[in-house]
Amino acid sequence: MLQNLVREPDGWRWRVNWRAIQRDMEFLTGFSDLPDDWRIVLPTLFIRGSRSDYVGDAEIDVINRHFKKASIATIEDAGHWLHAEKPESFAQLVLEFLQTD
């Protein structure tokens, strides 16, 4: 949270609009249910952290139902911010995925 606190010549300010975030939290944290017939047939990579609960069993079921060529990779000892916590592991997974046929 303190990463969003910015010092300016006349004092401190929040970098993000907290009022808007509080007001619209339900829209920021959830997604609408996809129609049952909605499908992606392109190869798709989902990357999750082993210490995060963002992509659990329920989400994997939804992913598999809607993304027919989905791959799900897990980065060990990472939470929600994979690219910041384990940048080398994240980059390696992405590059390997992009280089596959």
C-alpha cells in the first residue's frame, strides 16, 4: 500500500484514487460469469503463484471449460504479484509459451 504514497513538494498524496476503488470494489474484484458456449480455442497460458488463492480448483474448472487449449503453470513460493516476486521464473514461463508451436 505504501508504494502508492507519493511525496510532493507540498506534502504527501495517494497515487491511486482510493474513493473510486472503495466505491467500485465489487466491479474491480470479480468477473461476470461467461456464457456456457463461450470458448477460446487458441493456446492460452495461465500462471499462478503457489502462495496465492486467486487460481484455485473452482477457477481451474472455469478455465478448462472455456479455454480449450489452456496450460496452467504454478510458480513456487510466489503470491499474487508473480512478475515482481519471481521475475525470472515468470519471464521463463512466458517466453517458453510464446516459443511453442
